[in-house]
Amino acid sequence: MARRRIVVAGAGAVGASIAYNLALLGADDVVVCDTGEVASGATGRAMGGVRQQFSTVAEVRLTQASIDFFRELGTPFFDQVGYLFLATTEAGLERLLTRAELQRSLGVPVEDVDAAEVPGLRTDDVVGAVICREDGVADPPGAARELVRRAAERGVEVREHTDARDVEAEVLVVACGWQSAELFPELPIRPLVRQLVDVGPIDALPEALPMVVEEETTFHFRRRGACLRLAYREPTARWSSDQVVDDELVDDVRERLAHRYPPAAAAPVERAWAGLYDMTPDAHPIIGPLRDDVYVAAGFSGHGFMQSPAVGHAVAEELLGLEPTFDLVPYRLERFSGDEVFPEELVL
């Protein structure tokens, strides 16, 4: 294994995982940099879901290969409470069942379920539901900080408030989300604003409340302590790097929560904030060498945290000249030069 100085740009979930896995594999000259602090970008603003239930093989496999790491990480960083998708129309149910068939064919244990088993959930308009109980919810900034801590214990140098381009490197690993395209404009990555709302406290929230997702609206919510965290795919996409809260959207998700989970109908807003997805044309990440001295792991389109364990391990192997245990070929930048693009449909 040739020794090279590897500098990772970005100390969010993906960059932290790459640095940690490089250290585990014996790399002894690794620096992870962030222009802010660890987990101060998209990772620090994330919903925190971890699911294997996607609509394409490429996305299923990334999180499928990550779930064991999250399970081992455990509480307080990850709670395996499941992901419940529910449909309120026959067309929505057909989509759920079609995806579930694909997911099961890949080994994801998706079950048909009666949504009424979730205490407090309104289900009189639900025509069907599926759940994967292996999935769950996590603390993205906490998990990223834990990985950086473990990496530092193994000799990785951590530099906050530092531009990685100012650090001498033989290989620069670009893992800084939407800003990756500011470093290398040839990357087809652009920022999409996503908004989240915490409401609460709410009395007697079930500890095992799953992530609940409405198929037709993409409205979804999860427990976060005594609060619920709410989000959905906004009706009009905001292609911008301005992380601004839209108060009308706050009111909208609160109304949706009052309908779907009546016990929280009167819960006050604790906070609302906006973050950014680093979107690619097909909603799959770009992973691979850009040139001999630059490697990219970005464009995760809102799924970087949940896929970071598998990505970090495979990227570290490839950077060190090892055969990756996970196939990274579907995620190369070169795929955009052809006509065939297979978009991931389930971007929440």
C-alpha cells in the first residue's frame, strides 16, 4: 500500500466516514478539513432518517451496506424504530408494493403492516402500508462527531475553519456537499433548499414511534426526544443556496401533522430551519476519481448521512489501492455522458 497524504475536504457525515475508514485501514497521513466546524453543514441540519427503502437498486444497496454500522453504533446515535410508508390511494399503494417487491428481491425485510398498530396515528384514510423495521432514526451531527473523534484517536489530523485547498495533499477528497461544485464546476451538483420543523414538547410520545412517511404527499415525521421533527418535499423546488425558512410551509406541515397524528395537533413550534441537498441530475451520488490527485464523494441528494458508512469504507479502500468491497462503478461521473440515466424517485 503506497503511502500518500490524503486530505479530505468536508467534515460532515461522508467526509468523517472516509477519514475514519482510512485510519482503520492503516493510512497514517490523513487530514480532514472543514471551512466551518465538524458537522456544521448539511449533516448538522439533517432529518436523520436511515432507510433502505428506495426505488432503485443503486440507492437500496448503498444504505443496505450501511445499516449494520448504524446498528452497531446504537443509542444515542441511532434508534432502530423502523420506517413506515403509508398510502391513502390505490395508486399510492401500488407504488409502495412495487417498490417493496424490488426491495425484498435485494434482501431488505419489508413487511406489509396495519398502520393502526402505531399508537396515536390516524389511519381511517389509509389503504395500505409497509414497514422495514431494520430502518430507523439517528443523530447525524452526533454520529459525525463520533466518527471524527474515533478518526482522531487513530491519528487523523482534524482541522476546522480550514480550506482543504490550502493544505498540502497528494490526493484531495472532495466531500463537501453542494459546495463541491464550487471547487470543481464540472460536477453537475446544485443546491436544493429543504426545510424542517421541530414541534413540541408532546406528552407520552411512544419511544418506538417509527419514521412515518405519506406516499402521496411525502410528508414525514419522526420522534426527536419529546418533540416531533417534520418535513416534506416542497411543492415548488427552491434551487438556491439561501437557507431561508418559509413560514407558509411551516404552517402547512403543522396542518398535515394535526391530520396524521392528532395527539400533536396543538404542539408549538420549537424551531424551524432550512438546509441544503446536494442534488445531481439522477439523484445518485458522484463517487470516484476526477483526476489523479482529486477524488469526489458528493451529490448524495439528501441521502449522504444514511449512506455514509458504506461509502466511507469503499472509498477508503479505493483510495488505498484496494479492491472496494462495495461496487462504486454505478456512481462514476462518467455516467452523465451517455443517454441512460435512472433517476431515484424516492427523494424525501
